[in-house]
Amino acid sequence: MRYFWIFCCSFFLLTACRTPEPIVEREVFKPVLCAEPRVLTAYDFHNRGKELLASYFKTRKESELFFSWYASEDSVYMAQTINNCFDKRNKHFHAVRNIIQKNKILQKLIVQNMRLDSQAQVSELFLEDYRKIFMRDIQ
């Protein structure tokens, strides 16, 4: 009986003297956002395409037209992947529609500025005259 009381007293003393656990702030659960970053990425691709088109008008390098086209295509693709997101809202659907319309206009401008085969053949025939007129166009 004596051991029982010693055990009980020591148990209560040990539990009373223990240090409390430090209070740790728990992180609030934040769901992984899907739609918003994709909309922003699509707008970034679209802006990159516009910058490349503007750069084409300054330098007349056809490679920038192609890069602009690819940036526009990437923008459309990224906008269409929002359909797979679980957190999509009406504002995302309107943003996607807006991005796709803007990219269609950008792609029309790009196509208008690309060379056609017939233009390339004419430029080969009159290459010297063509160089005098469009010095920066021929690389």
C-alpha cells in the first residue's frame, strides 16, 4: 500500500511539474488555386505576343512574328485549360472569352504581316530593287 501512495504522489508531481507545450500557430488551410494563376499566365503570354509584334515592326525580323504567333497560341491554350479547374467562376469564363478574342485579333495581325509565297518569288526576281527599298527586311 505504501508503494501505491508513493507511485500516485510521484505521478501527480510529475504531471504537475511538466512544462506546457508551446502554442504553435496552425496554418490556415488554403485551397490550391487553379483558375486565377492560369488567367494571369494567359494574359502574360498575350502581352508577350503583343511585344513581339511591336518588335517586329521595329526590326522586321520574321522570327519575331513566329514567336508572337506561338505566344498567342500558348495564351489560348492556357485560357482553355481553365475548364479543368475546380475553382472557376463566371469572371474566369468572361476573362477566357476576352483573352481568346484578343488573341484572334493578334493572330490576324500576325498573318497579315507574314510573307506570302508570291511575295517571296517577286522579291527574288527584283532582289536589288527590293534591297534598296526594304534594307532591314532581308537578313
